[in-house]
Amino acid sequence: MTDFWNDEPHLKEKLETVSRTIENTVATAHGFIRPILLEHVQSVGKMLRPTLVLITSALGERSVTDDAIRVASVIELIHLASLVHDDIIDSATTRRGKSTIYAKLGAKQAVLAGDFLLAKALLLTSGKERGMDSRVVSAALSRLCESELEQDAGQGDFFIPRHAYLRRIAGKTASLFALSCYAGVALQEAEPLKLMLCHRIGYCMGMAFQIQDDILDYTGSSSKLGKNTGNDLKCGIPTLPLMYALEQEQMDGTTELRDLLQGSKTPLKQKTVDRALHLVASLDGVQKAQILAESYKMRALSDMKRLGHPQVERQLGNLLAKLSKRSV
Amino acid sequence: MTDFWNDEPHLKEKLETVSRTIENTVATAHGFIRPILLEHVQSVGKMLRPTLVLITSALGERSVTDDAIRVASVIELIHLASLVHDDIIDSATTRRGKSTIYAKLGAKQAVLAGDFLLAKALLLTSGKERGMDSRVVSAALSRLCESELEQDAGQGDFFIPRHAYLRRIAGKTASLFALSCYAGVALQEAEPLKLMLCHRIGYCMGMAFQIQDDILDYTGSSSKLGKNTGNDLKCGIPTLPLMYALEQEQMDGTTELRDLLQGSKTPLKQKTVDRALHLVASLDGVQKAQILAESYKMRALSDMKRLGHPQVERQLGNLLAKLSKRSV
């Protein structure tokens, strides 16, 4: 889990229980798949989604730790399953420096391994948790699939409108963040305003997080994040900086970037990628995307204040600050 | 749904409601995936699993039709999702004479389409049904994945012991049949004996059904079932007739079949397949497999009697008889 949560020992301890819950659930697998799945769930990242569940579960008087840990484990298992399937879709052989399940077992077995994790997530949804309806889990998971389907089907099409991009990242990232934030406070049977605020905080954090992640493809240092600059562009995945740049071009009445992309087949040649990266930067695409990410963060911060709970506000704010640092 | 249920108009009517429930659930999908998924769920087969739920849900005094229809829809959606993923694993381009989702969209998109159906199944598990615990759904789904993983990993190994084969088909077929039979009566909060009997009836029907299906690979007419005789053999999937034949050879002290398979790489050449089919038949492999399938049927029939409910007994017996006719 890295040392991401060293400054919140209380949260860190609970997150370790979430990790153990997930490991114990997966450890029931048989045969050769067991060590592979265990390694996958152990090489977790920062556990952002479970952390959101745990933080917002404090927004009330009840003691809901056990339920919060179970719900957090469900959401992380769904996330882990989606990563296994994502790696098939992206033909990704490594993730966080380690071989993916897809690389180890091939596409066929990776499909089943992901399904197995989804089945295990279902095991932990007893259906009896206060507020945590399987309907909301289902809605988030469906949106996740739809957004990925849409992105995959549209690959190579650089010219989608900005609202289509926003809907896509809302589905593939923000909906699970929103569910996580909502699920914690839902255990408390909180009043509707708090539920709505938490859902929106998660949504805005997810949007900011994904936009920032997409910006990194235009600015990021590949060594730190294991991503190559310009990779999305190369594969034909349009993201926000590109859209703003194309809009700016249209306003300026120039067409170099548009012509460059319209005339090229994906995967783009490195020369085309380099030129496009340069053009996007000089057309202020990156800068404008950063401004939109900031505005989502601002909305999240202002909603955090409205919760009227200093500890929760501090922890959520801390998480948002940590996420922002990734872009440095 | 074909005319498979014409002789049970009452059941047929409820099955049509199950179909509509599934269609309405899937119809919420967006974009290009919607018509493809709708076609997939509309080209359903005999709806064996929902039928089992509906039949056993009559084993009590309560009126549980609505719950039974929902639970039946959940199980059929899980089955439909597993078919989408199975077709990726088997690289199958047609199913029941129609193009598979894998053939239409490719492996990547088919992964997501299957996930979407699983998400929609989750939507229908409100978690509030009497007796129908998400734990049992999860257990069946996990076993399904594990058994497929095991089969896929073992492909090309003809020499697995009989109990390994039985465990494999228990996971990939019988567990979902058992769940279906169990789920219906569980809605009635029936006494433990009835729950156990129903679970075992479903299990035995599933085992008989799968063994029979595997026998068809040795005897079946390809035109009727859209399967080619000897296909499992060719692909390196060992099934019961082969195992009995190899056991017989060992008892006889001969080794032709063993040597034939040990010396060949999968996919086998047609000449090898033809010779192996001949040897399996002459070593009584098919006949012995039929006897085991019969014994599972007998156990199911005797458990049906013990339920003490003439209508349920008749309907389950009718279903079993129909399944048996497939082998003709």
C-alpha cells in the first residue's frame, strides 16, 4: 500500500484490514490462479476508493467500521477486477512495474480471472448494509463498462466534442469515486443533503483526478508514472488538452493540428506525436485542461466545507492534495 | 424461446415475463452496444435455469411469483454473461447459428459486454429476497470461473483422473443448475430438507446434462446441434467417454488409444480424431458414460418424489425428459 497514508495512522490501520479482507476472500481460489490473484490484489495502489468509503463513514454517530470495511473491500475488488479486464483491452503487459495477469495468462484466462474477482465482490455484498444498495453498485459498474466500450469503439477518432469526453471519464472514473464517497455516509443513514454532497465530492474528485491523469500524457515524466508521454495520442485516444487545442485552432482559423491528425492512421508515428504534443501545448490545451481540473477541485473543496465535520473535511482535503501532487 | 414449453402454458407465460425483465434491464445500455446486447439476450435458448427457479418456487404456500421472476432473471443474466465470455475463451464465432458478440465486436469489447451483463444481474439482486443470499450466487459464479480456468489451463492434457473431470463439470454446469433449483424454493423459506433436495436435484440434472452434452461430441449428429463430432477431442479437452475408454485399456493391458493421444499435439489431426473416436466407442467409453448420466438422472428422479408435491415432481420430471431427448 506504499507509505501514502503514513500521516493518517487511524485510516492506514483500517485500510490494512481492507487489504486483509480482500486477500482472505481471494485466497479461496483454487489451483494455479490463487498465487496469481493474490499477487494482483497485493500489488494494490493507494486504495483511493476504500479510503473515501472509510472517511465518509465517520459522518454520523453510529459505529459502522465493520460495514465500512466490507463495503470498501467490495468497491476495491470491483476496481481490481476492472483493472484485470482493462489490461486485456489495452493489451497492457505491465502495470506499476509488474507483469499484468493478461501478460502472465493471456486474454482468455484474464477474462475469467476478472470475473472471479467480480464474483468475490458479490460475495461481500451481503445486501444487508444500511443504505448500500446493490442498485448503486450495479449502476456504477454498468457505467464503467459502457464508458470503456465507448472509448474503445471510438479509438482513432480524435474529433469528439468535449461533452462526450466528460461523459466518458465520468463513467470510467468519477462514478466509482462518487459511489465510494456515497457508500460510506450511506451506512450512517445520513440525511439526503449529506448523501448528495458526498456523492458530488467523489464525482468532482474523480473528474479532477482523471483530467489530471490525462494531462500527464502531455506533460508527465514517463519514469515516475510508468507512462510514456503522448501515448494516448499515439493510440488514438482523444483527451481534454487535445480538445481545447482543436477548439482554439478553430477560433484562430488555423488547421495544422486538425490536418495532422485527420491525415494520420493510428497508431501515430512518433514524429506525428511529437509535433501534435508541441501544437497542443502552444495552443494552450494543457493550460485550459488544468483550469477545468482546478474548478472540479474547487467545487469538491467547497462541498467538503458544507459537510460541517472538521475531521472528514481535513481527511478528504488531504486526499485531494495528495492526488494533486501526482502531477508534479 | 422456441416452442420448448408449449405443453406448460403457465410456465411459458412466466418465462416470457423473465425474458421481458431481462430485455428491459439490458435496454438501458447506451450507444452501439444496445442492439447487440438485445439481440444476444433475445436469442436465448430453452431458459432451463429460469425454469428451474420458477418450478421450485411453487414448493410452499406463499405467493412469490414476482421474486421468482426477478431471481430467475438474475441467474439467466449471469448465464448469458458467461456465454459472452465463454465465446471469447473458445474463440467461437457462432452460437445457435448466430454470430457471437465476440465475432461482432472482438475480444476486447466482448469482455466489457459480458461485464455489463454481470453488472445488470447485480442490479436485479436487491438482496432483500427471502432465502436468496448473494453468497450463494457468488459461490456459483466463482466456481464457474474456476472450473473454466482449470479446463482452459489443462487443455491438451488428455490424462486427467475421472474425479477431476467431475469436479470440473460440477463447477461449470451443475453449480448454476443447483443454484437455480435452490433459489426457487429458498424464496418460500422452506424447511432445510426441501432446500437440500432441490439443490441436489439441480446438481444431478446439471451433471447428467453436461455428461450427455459431452457424449454428443462422440456420437452426435453435427447438423442438429451445430457441433462437430470429435471437436472436444481435437481441441484437447478430455471428457468422460475418453476417460472410461482409457481406464478400460489399462485394464485390458493395451495402449493404442493412450499412445495415439500421447504422441499427438493439439489440435489433433482429423485422422487421429477419427481413430480415437473409433477406439473410444469400441472400448465402451460412450456406453459407460451413458450409464453414469443415467445414474444422476435416477438420483434426481428419486429426490423429486421425496418433495411430496405432484405438480413440481411432474414439471421437473418433464424437464429432465426433455433434456434427455436432446441426445437422440
